[in-house]
Amino acid sequence: MSNDSQATSTELADEELLKRHLEGQSDAFDQLVRRRGGEVYRFLVRFLGDRALADDVFQETFLQVHLAADRFDPKRRFKPWLFTIAANKARDAMRSRTRRRAAPLDAEVGGAASDESAAYVDLLEANIALPIEDLQNKELRQAVQSIVMGMPEHLREVILLTYFEQLPYKDVADILDVPLGTVKSRLHAAVKHFARRWESVGKQFRRES
């Protein structure tokens, strides 16, 4: 079984695929991209709010994985290492884009509502209806994305990794290179930030429903 229980018992672990890639197995890297590419791309779209930019950063991410494969520590897990690269590339792209133009806010957002340690709504200090059950409405998706994109970078990345990507807190701490307690405190702050803004924005959708 793979390192995060998503693969079947007949599939090779991510780390083994990377090892085989280094040994020259031609399709090993392609398997890694097919297995992890979807979740990396979703993270990048949500973080960047721009599919075209996410396409570019996606390519840069896996190019960096290819170039740095021989420096991967086999004692570590591949997925947090991959997301570390993706997050770093996304931050670089955001800083570069901020110097050129404002970010578009029309990317789609969606996801499940749980984390290994706590549900998203469990962290709220107010009884506020959140758009976590149905994101089919385009205007609703855009409203959620607008709030997420308006967050400070350090809050946006932690809520995307823990809530939307449902990564364990420990993995997020490794990806962001911060203590576990910092991940939890940032997530708490991010949830409060989102809730304050959704309280007013959500009134429009509640009136229309």
C-alpha cells in the first residue's frame, strides 16, 4: 500500500517510484505525475487563483522534482516533499505576479470538509453558515475564492493545505517548514479570517436560497 493509503496493495509507494526513476525505469516518473498531478494542480489553482499560471507552476514543480530527485531523502515521505516544492514555486509566482498585475479571482474552489484532527467548522468561534456542502453555484465558488485569495499568504496556504487538500498537520508543518503549533495557530487564524468575511458575503446567498 502507498504511503498515504491511497494506492492499492499492488501499487508501488511514491518513494519506490522515485527510486526506480533514478535507476532509469522509463515510466516511473510518469506514474508519479499521474498519481500526484491532480492534487498538486488543484492546490496550485486554489493558491494562485489563475489556471494559466497554475499550469506553468505545475510544470516547474515536476521539473524541479525531476532535477532534484537524487537529493531526495529516502527516509522522508515523497508527498510532503512534493508539496513543499509546489508551495515554494507558487509563492515565487505570486510574488512575481504581484509586481506585474492583480490576481484574477474566478478560479473554481471545492473540497471536503474534514481534516485528520478537526473539522473545519469545529474551529469556528461563531455559528456561521459556511459554503462547504455545495459549491456548484458559480457565483458562490467565486465568492469563496475571492475570500481565500484576499487572505494573507501565510493564512491562505495553510487553509488550502489542511482544509482543501486535507493534508495532516505534520505534513503541512514539513511543507511550510514551521512548527506543528504554528500550523494549528495559523489555521485557527485563517478560519476566523474566512468566517468574518463570509458572515457578510454569505448573507447574499442565504437571501437568494
